[in-house]
Amino acid sequence: MNRNVLRALAADAFHEVLGNWVFRILAVLALVPILFTFLVGLRPDSVEILFGLKSWSYAELFGAFGFGALPPDPQGTVIGSVLTLFFEFLAGTLGLLLALVATASFVPRMLEKGTADLYFHKPVSRAWLLVSRYFAGLVFIALASGVLVLGTYLGLLLVSGYGEPGVLVAAPQLVYTFALIHSFSVLCGVVTRSTVASILLSSFFFLFNGCIHTSWIAWEQAATGPKVEREHAEVGADGSKTAAEPKERDGEDNDDDDSDADDKPPRALRLLRTALDAVHLVLPKTTDADFFARRLRRALDPPVFQDEDSLVTVFRLERGLERVDGAALSQLAPLDPGAELRAALGEARFAVRSEQGVLHSLWRRAAKTSETRFGERVPVNARALLDQLGLDINSIEDWYPKQLGFTAPLRFNILFSLGSSL
């Protein structure tokens, strides 16, 4: 195929997008969040409307909405919530569904009687015509998401002073997710030659595919994720703890064989798990796009400090703070360098110094369990409560992203996720 034919196919796809009324509606709707970022300034210490015409402090704002205590980084918290609303809910769900509705007619319209004769008489193979229609859908979502993400980024940078480059990752994330679902829409258009059928089937597939992978992640985490070993104990009147005796059930022997039989999941549950694994392997993994985008954002804008052992992350420093690092950090000592105080503080992990010379430092030591008795009541801390519930704080939100890697097993391998999806 020569260059002129390719240029003609690209121009035809571009005009197909610009002539679509849904694209024009989405372009107008994309201006709403962009105008929000230009008219509402999310400053480090306050929220300003119309370039200072009206302003509220974050304490007043959080108190008015009943959110309770002010977070340590109110600006980052509010901006993160706004970006989640714009990119994950509005663009990532509603926007993609509208894009599927708009592009579902590209292939059936080309295959209509009269239009198909016009296209097929041209010196272009049918495969390239189909690729051009698929490419038109990608142009559609690339233009819409590019306008939304770039406009939002410029608004946050110019008005709020928030210039995190990771915000721009949302555009390729939306294009990648839509490219996977749009391929199914094109297939439906070729098979059914019906715009309505293509819209219904692709929309159902979009929702079904997300539910399948979310269920698989939850099941995999429950089956192979970290578990907390708990030792049940009873507290006596004198405060001493005694291990609880295992309770035997009436009419049953408490042997290892019965225990293994009880722990073995039912046959129907194992068949369901096998079917879920098989479906997960063959379907495009659209859910992984969000985790890939998070890792890419973290690579573009790494946190100032992160300690995996203590689950502490400092994303950025306030103005007027300078990090103490290297040899200066290792020389930090408490005011009274006694052995007891040193043991209580542990090891210096992170420190910053203000312009006035005030030092703020984070120290890490081994966790200890403490109890306070009020009569016969023994309250437990949050860590002990998580242990009693069988939850590991590491596995609540961050377990699955940590499993993904280029050298991870097949079900967590990034290359397999990308390759099988494409």
C-alpha cells in the first residue's frame, strides 16, 4: 500500500471523528472540569474562587462538609479527590461508555448497502478498511482524553500551582483501556452489522470484563495473599493469659483427616475458581491499566520518602522545608543520648529542617503490644484488632500492585498482561 492511500485512510478516519455529534458533545463536556481547574484555585492553604474573589481555608471547608479532622496534606487530598472524580469516574466509566456508543456505528455504517460498494471498489484491501475504522475510534478517544487531561493539568499548574507530571498519564491510560474494548466493538460490528447490537454487546462486555478481573483479584488475594496468624487467648481475672482449648464437636473425632476435609473447599467452589482463572487468562485485562498508570505516575513523580517496612510515605514537602539526608541523618541524636531514650526512639529514617532551624524527624523501632486494664476490660489497639479480624494492613489496598512485575509469575506478569490483552 502506497503512502497516498494511507494518508487518505487517515484523513477519512479523522473526518469520521470530527463529524460525529457525540464527539462534539464530549468535547463540550470536557470543558466543564477544565473550567473548574481554572476558576477554582486549590492553593496550599486555601481554596479560592474566581481568582481570589472568594476564599476559604481548608479547615473551614472540611468543617462545613463534616469531614472531621483536617488531613496532613489538605491540598493534595482535595486535588486527589478531584482528579479521581474527573478521570476515574467521569472519564474512565461514563466517558468510555459514551465513546463506545459514539464509535459503535463506524463499522456497521461502512458495511451498509451502497456505502460498502463505494468503499470496496477502491484499490484498498478490506483489512485496511477495517483497520482504518478501528484507528478512527482510537483517534476519537485520544482527542477527547487529550483535551480533558491537558486542560486539567494546565489549570492546576497555572491556578493552583500543582504541577505533578503524573496527571498526564491519565490520557494514555484511557486510550489503552478503550483500545481493548473498542476491538470487541469492531468485532461485533463486523459480525452483526448492527449499531444497536454493537453498542449493547460492547457495553455489556466492558462492565462484565471489569467485574471478572476485580473478582479474580479479590479471590487471588484471599487465597494467596498475606494472612495473619492469630493465637487465641483468654484473659483471666488476675490478668494472665491462657491459650484457649480447641472445642471438639459432639459426635465427631477431632483428628487431622477431618480437619483437612473441612479446610478443603467444596467441589462447586473449586470449579468456579477454575472457570474464573480460565476466563481471566483469555480476556483483556482492562483493570490492570489503572495499576500500570499508578506505577508510571509514581515513576514520574516519586515520593520524597517511602519506608515499606513501616508503611510511611511522604509524597512532597511543604514550602520552607529542606530534607536532611546522608551523613547528617545518621548523626541525629536525641537531646539526652541515654541508652533508654535511644532504645525508645530506635533508628532515624527521615528528617526535614525548616527555615527557622526547627527539626522534624521520623524514627522507627520495633512495635510493642501494650494493654491497659480497666477493671475486667482489656481494650486492644488497632493493630491487635486487625489481627483478630484476620487482616493484614499491607493487603488492604497495596497487595495486588506489589505482585505485578516483569519477572513475576505468569498470573502477575506485566508482559503477559499486556501481551494477552493486546
